[in-house]
Amino acid sequence: MLNSLDLEGRPEDTRVVVAMSGGVDSSVTAALLKSEGYDVVGITLQLYDHGAATHRKGACCAGQDIHDARNVAERLGIPHYVLDYEDRFRESVIDNFAASYASGETPVPCIECNRAIKFGDLLKTARELGASVLATGHYVASRRLADGSRALTCAADSDRDQSYFLFATTREQLDYLRFPLGDMTKPEVRELARRFGLEVADKHDSQDICFVPTGRYTDIIGKLRPNAMEPGEIVDLNGRVLGVHQGIANYTIGQRKGLGIAAGAPLYVVKLDVATRRVVVGPREALRTHRITLREVNWIGDGALDVAAREGLELFVRVRSTRPPQPAWLRGADGRYEVELVAGEEGVSPGQACVFYDAASGRARVLGGGFIQSAVAESSSLGGNVIRPQRVAEPVRG
């Protein structure tokens, strides 16, 4: 007989570690499991120097949030531990974040935090504590497959779905992870928090870049990678100089506002040339991309990735967290994979994730994904000038 976590045994005989960030989602996760009788242990990670961010709305894993998590654990009557992961977080997330921007990418630090810290280091700690599973407050779900393994699926609340940020989760990790909020909406979670008497019921949601106290990510980049803030030229597609910028880290593919140049028609950032420190701008049509090259591909679909992709696999992909999945083909083998977007997409940026799904909407299954290495714009005629196929960006890693 399986319990509510798809495990053999009674809840009271099942230890569960809950990652408690101090927010309402992870707090309700802990409260739900405690109410069902599980042996719950709460762990909060201190990830960065929280001084300036202690009272900032949207901060997580910092001073006030640690305090809130401790209060929730005390109210629930569960053990609670705070682990200092600042050094590990700085190495795996913050340093990589700055290096990615310096190489012309637009990174997603939450993905790296989930992959390296929460589902890497914290998962290992949970095992050492004798826990059967690690539970989190992510809005995503998992379900048992016929062979006993688990599949990752989108959350019931599409507005809160966080599957894009969890594409790098491995099959082994999925077997050990549980997401109790996957079938709930945010209003339902807040109502549960009120029923459990949790003070965080109406607490503001955390922001993506939690370790930027001022909200200006360039402050971090300027300190860690000052070369990314060196001035350079803003040029059009023909190389004509239109203005000067104060660092490529201030720009991302698809950006229109804040270019600081005057033009007769709207211009967008279409390429970041790290070697020459040039920001290339052009019309919106120049942003349309049909082919994407991926790196660090993770596959959690059925079978082996090389077998599935060798002849071309039809699926749906999301190239930014705010965009819906669209039809695509995945091809490649031996670590080299390319995605062909059937309808094309605008503003595809290296460093972002390209996440695979088996459906365009609803409770779609996550099949994996990879980081965008480069994107190629299709040939098109723009104002009489033929724009040859170009790599929108080919960042230099390191």
C-alpha cells in the first residue's frame, strides 16, 4: 500500500526533508506533510550575504526569510536546520551568472540554483539525514510511470508553472523529489496557509534574481566581470556606428528600450559581439530565429535521447519562461543537438533554456531541455537589403 508520496509505509514511518525558503509555498508544503503524519524535517539554505536584502520584498534565502522559515517550523513543531551554502552558491550560481553575461549570454540563475544547490547538495544532505524524499514548494508535478520511474509534468496552475526552471532535473533526482503543490493553485495554497495559521500566508512572492539586493544585476557583473561593463559601439546590421554603449552586460537579445540611440524606426538588439564589444541592432524582422544549437542537454523522456533524436523528434519547446511552448523538431546525437522551430521565434538568446514538452499546453510532460548555445536567423529581405543567415550570438564561455 503506497502512501500519498507514492512510497511504501505509513506516513509516521517516513521521514521527509522539506526545503523551506521562508515563503508561503514551501511553508504550506511542510504544513501539509506534517498534517498527514509524516516525519518532517525543515532545512533552510543561507545562500548569500543577506545584509542589504534583509527587508527587501522578493528576497529569498536571506535574513528575513530564514527568520520566517524558523517561525513556521516552530509553529508546526518540526526540527529546523539552517545550512550555510554561501560559498557553494557563489561558485555555482553567482560567478556563473556574471561570467555568462560577460560572454554575451542572458543566463537564468534559478535553473543553476535548482540543478547544483537544491537538487544537488541539498538532496545529498536529505539522504544523509535518512529522508525517503526531498519535498519542495515548486509549482510542478511528478507522476509514477508504469515501470516505477517518475515523469515531470506541468503544474495545474499554468500561471505559476515552474517546469521551465526544472528541466535539468535528472531521472535519479526525480525518483527522490516530491512536489505536493503541483495540483494546486496559488490562491488555494494561500488559503491553506491561513487554515494552518501561518504568518506567511500573505507574504510577497520571491523574485527570480534573489541575490541582487538593489534589483540592478549589473552591479554584480561590474564587480565580478568588469570587462563586461567596458564601453563599445552600437552598430546596425551593415556595421554603421549609431552610438556608444557602457557595457554589453546592459543588453540582451530582443531588447528595444534603453538603447540610447535615435532612429526613424524601432530597433532591437539582434547580436552581442563580445570580441569587438559591439551591440548590433536591427529591425524586428532580424530577430526571427528558426534554428537553435543546444549545450548541456538533459533528457528525461522515454528511452535514450540519441535514439529519439537521431531521425528527428517532433515535440514542443519553450525558449523563455514567459513564452508558450511551440512546435519544433529535435535532431542530433553524441552530445550535439539542434532544434528547428517550425514557426520561428523572436529574440532567442544564448544562455536561456530551451525546454522540451510533449504537448503545447495543459499538464504536459517535461521531456528535458538544454541551454541555448547559439541561434541562427533565417535569410529575409529587409527594406531591399538581403540579410544573410547569421549567428545571432556565439558567446565565448569562460
